[in-house]
Amino acid sequence: MKTIPIRDSGADYTRELLLYYPYLFSKWNVEYKPFIGRKKIDLRFLMTNLVKGETSLIDQRLETEETYIDPGIILPAKWTENHALEEGHEFLRRHYIHKIRSWSFPEITQVESFLIYLPYEIYREEVKKKPQLVLYESISEQIDRVDRYPEIENFLKSRGVCS
């Protein structure tokens, strides 16, 4: 399975759990006619969150590595790969019509796609003398409270990690 390499959080805490969030990476060619000028062809990269069903543009292809991931630590996906690709196509169509203001409907062609699993590390931190679970996202190097992410908190509750 493809994943993003885990970066050290720099925290002095012992990792309670490692879990993976499923995404679909997709690469697209978009041919469109701007208001002024000739037809253009853009290469676009999308990431679709398969748990929440959200799609966003990313700047470039991600550095990935092949590794074995225990299926028990992957959040369950609500979207299939085909559904995510359909949503990606519609996302780009709307983006080019409404944001880029294409003169005509863009021609959108999917080039490649693959599943990618983003690692999230869970730590226990003491805040005001109470233990609290915190989440470290390796790709952005951000730390946040687990209770701000209901899908992760529910996953952890189903595994008996938090109550």
C-alpha cells in the first residue's frame, strides 16, 4: 500500500496508536479556453478524502513509499474509488467554469489515480492534569486534539482507545 513516510513529531510522548486515513490521489489533464488567449492544457493533482468525501487541489505529486499496513488501523472509507473519481471530475469542471472562468466547458481527462494512506499518530498528553489524546499529522506536521475529529474519535472508541 502507498503511504506518506512518517516524519518525527519531535514530541517527547510515547505513541499510543498509529492509524491511516484513506485518500485517493488523482492526476488530470484539463484543456480549456480562457476568455483571452488560446486554449490551454493544465496538469492538476487532486486528493479526495474517502472518509469525509472532500476533494481538494494539491500543488504537486506526493512522495510516497510502499509498505504493509494492517487493515485494522485504517479508517473505514465511505466513498469508493469510482465515486471519488466522479467527484474529482465534477470538482474540476466546477473549478474551471466558476473560478478560472473558462470560455467553454473544459475537457477533463483522468491520467492516473491510486489509493494513498496518510499516517496519523495518536499521543496521550496531560493538559491541566487530565490526560488528553492528541493527533499528529505527519504530512503537515500539525498537532491537534483528537476530539476535534469525530471520525477519528469514533474509530478510536470502537477500538477501546478512548471513552
